[in-house]
Amino acid sequence: MGGQSAEREISLKTGQAVYAALVRKGYTATRIDVDVSLPRKLRARKVQLAFLALHGRGGEDGTVQGLLEVMGIPYTGSGVQASAMGMNKAVTKAFVRMHGVSVAPGVVMQRTGNRAMPAQLSCPLVVKPANEGSTVGVSVVRKPSQWKGALTRAFERDHEVLVESFIGGRELAVSVLDGEALPPVEIVAPNAFYDYAAKYEKAETRYLCPAPVTIGQEQRVKVLAVRAYRVLGCAGAARVDFRLNRFGRPVFLEINTIPGMTRRSLLPMSAAQAGLDYDSLTERILRSGLARQSNWRTTKGGMDGHEP
């Protein structure tokens, strides 16, 4: 948990909540705030399985997964390739579109390239760093005078920026657990934009679970969420975000391969609606990570001895 990404504070909250759940379930767990000494900490504490509560760069982009693969330590969630692809919004968008998932019209811009507003797009636009989460550095450009500032903020976070048409409508999040879609959540945010403040700071943000949509809309958004999850090669828990446009059709926004696990997070909310309490959800994610890894190293006691 923790790390040095822009999502550090949320990661620490997720990690603490997961740690407490594992302890309540009877596991011997330890909290590791990730820094350059991570390999030494993993060996010193004889970690048998890593529960990844790292959000953002260094945790959700395949890098820590690669380290764990090299060290032969099983871990929860998606592997190196799915994590790397899922972290880059432009790559994810192009890939899921090839598999029949609708996405917003948009372009990718480079820090060293042309900074003019794309001629093929018109306001309102969404400007976002390609490799950030929690809507960090994201802006909605409602008039041309806001373009330069939005682009500057995004490029402060990444060398690559995704510019998309703003999709008006309803925001839905569909959590997927081991390939199965959970009940969708509708997010009703102030100003109709689910930004960082709306996610973590504003009490007036409302979450409706199950989302008040038609049976057909729920089935469709679940099918698309599972499709995105599968074509990217995800594992364990993930969350897929959509907009229901003005015609009631789902438009893919992004996928989160390590979704938040705080008490306010959407994955636990969906799981509870499906009859899975927080502690049981945490244990299921842990067990899923163990089952998926075929090259993990068995040590005395093992998981049957409740010593992850």
C-alpha cells in the first residue's frame, strides 16, 4: 500500500481497511508502505502472498507485478500485461473498441507535439492524463478559453494526454470479480462530474446501488464490463466505468485493475448488494490471487495454516 503515486493517500486507506479485514479473518498480515526497499521488506517479512492495495503508478501499471513475478511471490489482481494496458487509458480504449465496446470520440496528444485544440472535436471536452487514476489531472473544457489550462494540468501529470468528447448522461460503475459482474452503481456527483473531490471529499455525492436502470441496460453494461475485463486479461477484482449517454447506451470510460477498497469505495458497495460482506470480499480476492498463481513458492504452514 501507499507508494509514491498521486493516489498515495487513498492507497493507504485501502491498505489499512484490507489489513484490518484480513486480521479479523484470522490471517497473519503485515502492512508494507512501498518504497525502493520493497524487495528487502518482502524477503525480511517472508511474505507468502502480496495483497495489492497500490493505486496508480508503481502499483497498478504492471511494475510491482513484474517485481513480484521475478521474486516468485503470488499476488492479487491482474498480471503484468493486463495491468500495464489497463493503466494506459488510450491503449485500453483502443483495445476494447476493437472488441465491440463503444468509446467516446477522442485523440491522444503528446507533450512535445501540437498543443492546438483538435479540429475534429468540439466543446465540451474531457482532458485527462493517459496514465493517472482517481481523475487526477482531469478537466472538463466547456469553452475554448479553458483549453490551455486544462492541457497544462494534464501534461503536468503525464507526457501523454487523452482528449475526448464529453459524454453527457449517467455515470455507472460495474465491478467484476473473478469474471462475474456485480450489481452496477450509479454515481450522482455535484456538477455532474465525478472528479477527485466528488470521490473522496464531497459528502453530497450519492451512490445508488443497485443502479436504477432498466433490466436491459443492466444486462448490457454487465456484458460490456465482463468483455473489457476478459479481453484485457484481467484477474481478481476490477472496476469498469461507463456513461449511459442520452440514448441510454453505455459508453466505456476506463477500467481500474486495483479498485479502491475503502468503506466508501464502489467495489465493496457492489459486493454487499450481491451478498458478500467486506471481510469475505477481501478474503475472496486474496484466495483468487493464490489460486491464479501456479508458480508461487510453498512454505511451511502455507495458506491452509492462515499465514499469508
